[in-house]
Amino acid sequence: LINEFERYLLILKKVHSGADLERCIEMAGPIIGETSLRSLLGSLSVAAASPGMSSALAELGGITAARAELAQVMEQNRQGSGAVDLLFLDLALEARARLVVEADGGRLSGLLEARLATGLLFEGLCRSYGGAELRAAFRDLTAALGCSDMLRESAVAERARNAVADSVGNMFGQLQPRAEALGAALREVTPEQVPEEWAVALFA
């Protein structure tokens, strides 16, 4: 278990640096096989290695489509030996979507592209975290993409904002007590009794 955890942390660090998508594709390759998903992942790998070659919207669309196909492969291999590699690939795609928006979001041309990109990002959020309200907000968001009713758009945006905030709050509520318990346990076994209790609570 410790070896798996160390491997996870190493890959997660690379994923957050945006440098490990190609490696994750390589590791998951034998499970995916020569499929349409493999071709799509190859295109995304090329785009990641050549910043600015494709539009942010096109890359986000490719990532969303890849994660949708990957979800089916993950479901079929839940108990397989390559399940961890598929999970890491999904994490790498999720991280890549965030990097695309951070780096190239300013190049979205016009309100429609911005709306479409928002919809794609929200779909990815639903895929990662789920939740009935989050999915309902996504449904309303996509239905309002071509809408010219500003009042409706405002209501949809507010519902989406609240759904994201609730998801973050729920996640925090689940993780924080466990993190604090882990931090306190680590503190007890160190001779210096560090970190201090306030640090455990604040940074857990």
C-alpha cells in the first residue's frame, strides 16, 4: 500500500506540472488498445506538446470526449490490474483541462466560445465529482447556451455557482476531519511534538 501511495504521489506531482499526460497514456495503452480513444489521446498528447497549435475550445472538447470514453473503459476494468493506470490517466486529462483554461482561456473568441468552454469544464466537473445538483446545474447551463434571455442566464449561472460551492463544501467536510486526525496522529509520534495543533487544523 505504501509503494502504491508513493507511486500515486509521484504521478500526481507530474500531473499537476502538466508534464505527465504522455506517460499516463503510455501506461494505460495496453488496456485501451488500438481504439478511437487511443487516437483521440494521441491527438491530445500532440496538442499538449505543442502549445498554441490548437484552439483552447477544440482541446477542451477533445479532453471531454476522451474522458467520456475513458469512463466506459474504467467501468469495464474496475477490478483489473490496470485500474490504477486508468485512474491516473483520468487525473492527467482533468489537470490538462485546467491548464488549457489557465494558459489559453484568454484566447477564446467571443461570448459563445466562452459559454461553450464553460459548459465543457462543467461537464468535466460533473464527471469528477458527480452529485445530483451539480448535474442538474450542468443540464440547465447547457440548455441556456444559446439563450438570449439575460434573466434566465443569470439564474442559471447562480445555480451553477451555488452547486460548485456546495460540492467544494461537501468535499471539505469529508476530508478535513480525516486530515486533522492524520495530522494529530503524526504529531503524537514525533519527539518534538510538531506540527502544533493550530497548524494541523489550518493546513490539514
